[in-house]
Amino acid sequence: SQKIEQNSEALNIQEGKTATLTCNYTNYSPAYLQWYRQDPGRGPVFLLLIRENEKEKRKERLKVTFDTTLKQSLFHITASQPADSATYLCALSDTGRRALTFGSGTRLQVQP
Amino acid sequence: DTGVSQDPRHKITKRGQNVTFRCDPISEHNRLYWYRQTLGQGPEFLTYFQNEAQLEKSRLLSDRFSAERPKGSFSTLEIQRTEQGDSAMYLCASSLKQTQETQYFGPGTRLLVL
């Protein structure tokens, strides 16, 4: 069966450190993978998209990697700040589909 | 604020009642999506429109659910004979055909069925 797995346990880190979140998937052949941020009671906000032929993508303090052999994406936030505290969702589209399938998200808590 | 608006933001209803939610996408976006999200889970796809045509529906979308996008602009999602299991956040998203992969989400409508 198809699965997208993110660490369900909250990740607690100290301000200034790098946060690394993992997204693993099985039985998908995605052309791209996306990461979204979601704050409590609000809709997800798009952060980054990485295509299957890209190994790495960066945007300011954010970095995403995509390994289609391992079927895994890693999402990094460098120099983390308390304002980065939120739930981070990975999402992908199966071949030929428009709808996104989301993981259950990982909650990040950055301690000052 | 992504520019996608949803109304109402909160709805409390009794089991068996019908409810209708509205979504106004970003004006130039021709694709519109509905998702449902329960606590601790990621959003689950319900249905998707390109302009006024409903092109895909999830198996999650039972006969009690219906969605429309009559003029290719705003959309409505109606749930008939609500059940307690329908309690969730209902999210709307829109995207531009040319940059179809990125979806912009609204704030959601939180439904509580008593």
C-alpha cells in the first residue's frame, strides 16, 4: 500500500541549531515533492518544491533534499528561531494526479 | 494571508443537519481543491476542479458530500445529514494551471458535529 511517513514525535531543538525533518514514502513515483508549514488553526503554507531530477533545493535558511532511490526527503532549517516552531508537512503527487497526498506532519519546537 | 478565503471559519451543527461551506480562490487560479484534516493528521484530498469541471473525487467523498464550482470562480462544499465523524477542518486550496504544483491554502472551516 502507499504510505508517506513523517516522524510523529515532536522535534525539540535549541535556538540557533539546525532542525532536520524526514519524509519517507513507499509505492509512489512522484515527479516532485513539496514541504508546507502549518500553524495551529491555520491552513498549510507552501515552502519548497523539489523535482525528481533535483538532489537539493535551497531557500534562505531552508534546504530540501530528495533521494528517489531511498524514497526519502530531508528538510533542514538552519539557524533555527522560535518563530520556526510549527508543524511541517511533506506532500507529493502520484504520477498523473493533481491532488496532493500529505504526511501526518512533524511538530517542531524551537526553544529560546 | 494567501488570498484564498473560506466562509464560515467555524460551524457547529447537530447530527443530521446539512451544512454548506464556501471557498473563494485566488482570482486568476483555475484549479481548486478541497481537503479534510483531522487532528494530528495531514490534509486528505476530497475533490478537485479545473475551472467549473470536477475532474477528480476521492473515495472519501461519500454520497452525502457534494461540491460545485458553477462559474469557475468560487466553490461550495455541502455535507448532507452530517455525522459526528464529519467533524474536521475543511480546507480549500487553489493553484494556477501554469504552476500547478504549488497549492495555496485558505484558513479552513472548522466543523463540529454534535
